[in-house]
Amino acid sequence: MVEVTRRGLMFVLSSPSGAGKTTIARRLLESDDNLTLSISATTRSKRASEVDGRDYVFIAKDKFDRMVERGEFLEHAEVFGNFYGTPQDPVEEALAGGKDVLFDIDWQGAKQLREARPSDVVSVFILPPSRKELEDRLRRRAEDPDDVVNARMAKASGEIGHWSEYSHIVVNRDVDAAIDETRAILNAARLERTRQTGLPGLVDELLKE
Amino acid sequence: MVEVTRRGLMFVLSSPSGAGKTTIARRLLESDDNLTLSISATTRSKRASEVDGRDYVFIAKDKFDRMVERGEFLEHAEVFGNFYGTPQDPVEEALAGGKDVLFDIDWQGAKQLREARPSDVVSVFILPPSRKELEDRLRRRAEDPDDVVNARMAKASGEIGHWSEYSHIVVNRDVDAAIDETRAILNAARLERTRQTGLPGLVDELLKE
């Protein structure tokens, strides 16, 4: 019995900092062999906890500019003076190989991906369950020495304002439930008729005299 | 912490006879408290294995005609001289109560539901994995004494021809996997932004100063 072939899809996860997106993304990737992470390129400095090529591809501003000029990014944006972009080649390779690609990006990147590839993108916004919970999580995870919770809350609010641009919304009350929900969205998207490019062949076989 | 309220959805399952739809529908209903089955009304005779009000609501042709005249069906159709219809009232009650409603109906009914309620319907077509498997299943489950496999195959082929009208396709190679896939489609549909009517309220609370 042959698997029905299908197009890979672009699975976008966005959320305000502190809503649990990174944990959900990591656990999805660990449990799903057909899902691969898109690594963004950035001009910002590497933090102590980060690994080049795992968390980001860290590049200089002049290289970033050249990639923009050559159209080598699927999306790119400036955030607080730093530049971020999604290199197109690794994504196209994965999709052509039938892999789905996970994008852990903000609303600006999600918007550009949706505009560039409307039929390939499924986008999920993860919301915290309450204002209090969001504040508590932001306090617990402060990493940079000059972090202040108010500034982080302002940034989170700016991101949350774009919730209605996403096709699906997961409210993260419980991380295991949120992972199950996000996985259901991914698996259902794989079963959309238009993504299963092998179906006409199967139907031909079913209907042959 | 309050659940985000949402609109119930209309979850349509169709397949040719012998593709496993009935098993999938039953197992979904058993495992999902928020899903309720729409019971069709029909003018055909009750079979020995059927229970009135569980499998169908069996009604006389004149009553069926009156219900059609009064617009009391969400969809109705004639199949081989018998009439089938979905009474609207129980469906509306379930949806208003936040329940999702499962419809085990053929392509004609699915088409009418989609036309009547485009934003409420999610439709899944279940395909057998191969012609040989379909024939084997039809042979094994022959119930009526005058059943002939060729006639059943012709009917199945007629139904399969409508596969491309459905939003999602599940190929039933393994019934447990097919149930998981169908459940993922249902759960993902529940997480679509536009169905979660309580989200604007949650976002207001998250963004309040």
C-alpha cells in the first residue's frame, strides 16, 4: 500500500513572549519526524544561551542586506533595530521533499509569509489564558539584565494585537493540552484535500473498471 | 479560568459503503462528549438491525412531504426511491448549546449543508485504500439477501466521484489511524479563530491597562 503523496505545508506559530510558544514548538518537533524547523537569520548579537545555526543563523548587516537585494528571504523585518529574515532555500528544499516546515516568527513575518504563500501557510497564534498569568510568566523568565516587566508587557501587547490575522488560536492554559491542540491543527492541515496531491491517482485506481 | 465560548460546528462524514465511516463515526461519538449525532429522517422501511430514533427517524412519505413544504429540513434528497432528510430543529438546538453535530450523510446531503451553512460545515470524505480492499469489504458486509457486489461497487463508485467536494480526505488503511485523523480534523476545526466567539473578550482582558 502506497502513501498518498502530498505537498509540505508552512506551519507558523506566533505568540507574545511568555505564552509558551517555544516549549510547544520544541515538543512538536521532537515528536514529529515530518516536521522541520526554519532557522531565521538575524543581525542581532548572539546571547549566551544561544547556538549559531540552532537558534538563529547570526550574520552581519551587510550580508543581510545583500540577501534582501537578491530576494533570498521569504520574509524579513526589523524589530527594535535588529533585522530578522527567513532564508528561502532551506524551506523550498524541505517542502519539495514532502516535509512540513515550522516557523517560530512574529506577526510581521507571519503576515509576509501569508501574502507570499497563501495556500501553503497554516498559522497558529498562542494566547496566554489571562493578563495575570502573562505577567507572572514574563517575570519568571526575565533573562536580559536590563529587562523590565513593563517593557515586556508592552511588547507582548503589541504582538497580541495581531491575534485576529491567524487562522487558528490556541489558549495555553495547560502546556500538554496546548501541544495536543497545536498538533491536531498540524495533522488536520495535512489532511486537507488540496494538500494531498496523490489523491487523484488513488481515486483513478478506485474507479477503474 | 473560563473556557473560551465558541460556536458549534457541523461535522460531515461521507464515504462509499464499505470505507469504514460508520465505525469511525461511532468511535468518535463514544469518545467525545461535545459531539452529538444528527439523526436523519427517512421514508424507507426499517431493517431488522435498525432502531427507530437511533439509526433513523422512520416516517411516512406524507409527513416527509409536509416537513419539506414547511422548510423543516436542513437538507433532503431521494436515493433509489427513498427519501432522506436532516430535521433542522435538533441541529440548531445542539449548535446553540455549543455542541458540535456529526452528520453521517451522502454527497447530496453534504452539498446542501455546505450551500446552506458554508461557514459552519467541515466535511470529511473517507476513502478506501485500494479497489481490491473496497471489493473485499463490500463482499464481507453484504446484508440484504439480494445484494450483489457489482451493484454495490457501482453505488460506491458514484459516491467516490464526489470526493473532491470535501475539505478533508481520510484514507482508511487502518481504522485506529483513520479515527485519530478524523478526530484531529474535528479538534482543529474547533480551534479555528472564527469559531471561538469568546476570543475578543479574552483579548480585551489581556490588553487592558
